[in-house]
Amino acid sequence: MLAVTMRIWRFFSPLRKFCFETENYGIIFKEVRHCVVLNTVLLTQMIRTKTGVRLVFQPAEEGGAGAKRMIAGKCLEHVDMVFGLHVWNFQTVGTIGVCEGAITANSDRFEIVVTGKGGHGSQPQATVDPIVVGAQVVTALQTIVSRSVDPFAPAVVSIGTFHSGDAANVIAGSAVMKGTVRTKDERTKEIIIKRMEEICTGIATATGATIDFNYRHGYPATKSTRSGALLVRRAASKVLSSGDIRLPYKSLAGEDMSYYLNENPGAFFFVGSCSPENLKSPVPHHRSDFNIDERALSVGTSIFLHIIANSLTNSGDDEEKKEEEEEDFGGAAAV
């Protein structure tokens, strides 16, 4: 049995004035993948097979790790392979991105709490300023990727928030920083965590502050198997020209599709959704005015249907499969 996955999430904004609607069913979808999988649901009714296709509608993809709960609920029971897609506004509509190995990154978060000694802004000698200490931490963390990580290993350490104090003439007693770490392999992740711990310990000793470092492991990297990536390429070749079946746009985004692919072979791929005229300045995902070229919907649906048909009928002769298995997926994009 095959499983085709989608994740349900909503991003509401007064600036977001579009939706994807099916008039026949009176349902409005705020997420593009809803439409792709609904189309697949309807069209698979026309495919007569002796085995099954399971279409997985999953909640809580954005930070809630809904995939883990779905797996615990036995959504993968009797499933042989799993496939999923994501529309991608950094690729032109009419193209896809697929590779063997990691297509998204380990997506982790951290919190650093600096506890100093507060006081009046006119008497800094009597304080341990957590903002000054925190600033040293931020600067030092940015040297990890540039000086401690292999330059051929993709990695990011980003501080997203830095909060301290609420009065202009008062040195606060503490500061709190939060951020994210993105990597594609476990060795790089281990190096970064170790260096973050060492930096916090060293700066705390040097300044007299107390620094608490808390690291939270998030979604693992989403990795397509060779067999899954080959099935996607074979299916896409029925829909697109060979030049439009590409390596994915390189990204350190996180995806809980990883949990499914840690359990079963399969693949996750990007479907280009940006109009050619907008490719020089595409609207990024999660922005309030995000939109797509809706031709991407038919591309995604068609590829899913061909994956299902090819998998269930075992179509294609042995020579064709042998040639595809010898194809190079490009290891540089699949670290």
C-alpha cells in the first residue's frame, strides 16, 4: 500500500485575500496541498487496483509534530511507501525538485537565559549587564558556522529574539534569547551544540554572569530514499520534460514529513509554484501576501496519480528501471 501525505495548517491574515475553493463541495482551503490531495482523492476513484492507496490528512505540521501522532495512530500500518510534496515559490511553475537524501534540514530551537546583576544605568560598575553579556554571546555564536563547521556542510545558527529590560535608565537583571539551528547531518549538529555550550560557559566565566543554555531537538531532516526518488522522477517524466525535473532548491527549512520517511521508504519533493515573471523576486512562504501560480496544482496532482499508477501496476521494463537506477541525483544537493 502507498501513503500520500498532506499536512493541514492555517495561516490567517487580513492581508491574505486569496483562497483555493472547490465550488462542487463548498470547501475553502487555506493551504495549497489541500487542493492537490483532494484532487488526488477524487481521481484515484477512477483507478481500479487490487491493493490500496492511503491518503493521509494530518494536522499540526507547523511545530506540532502531527506526523508523530499520526504514526502512533497507526496511519502507516500495512503501508509500503510514503510520498509527499510541498509547493515551492523559489522554483518556476512547471518544474519539480527531487533528490535522494536530505531535502530539508534538522530543525531545532534553543533558549539562552543570561542572569546578571541589575542596577541604575548611571552606575554600571555595580552591575553585571546581561545585555552586554548577551551581545557577546550573539556575536560568538555567529563564528560557529564560519569557523567550526565544515564549509561544505550546510548549517545555520540564527537568533530570532533578544529581550531584556523595560526602562531606559535601568540595567536589567536578565536577558533572554531564542533562536534556531538548522543542519542536514548529525555530525554537524553535534559540533554546533558542543560549541554553543562552550561559548555560553566561557562567556559566563569571563563576565561573572550566569548563562543557562537549553537546546530543543525538533524535526529531523527529511530524507528521500533512492527507490522513492526514482518513482517520483519516473512519474514526473509522464508530466514534465526531463529538463524540468531538477534537483531541489536548496533550503534548510524543516518538515515533519521526516517522521514518515524515517519509518518507510518513499520521497518528498518540491513542486514549483512561482510564475516565471515573478521568479526574480518570489513571494516567500509564510508571508502574509503569499500566493502561487495555480498551475502547480495540476502538476502535483498528476505526479501523485502517476506515482500511484506506476507503483501499483509495476509498469516499465527492466532496462528502463536499470537506466534510472544508474542516474546521478547530485550528492551536493542531498547532503
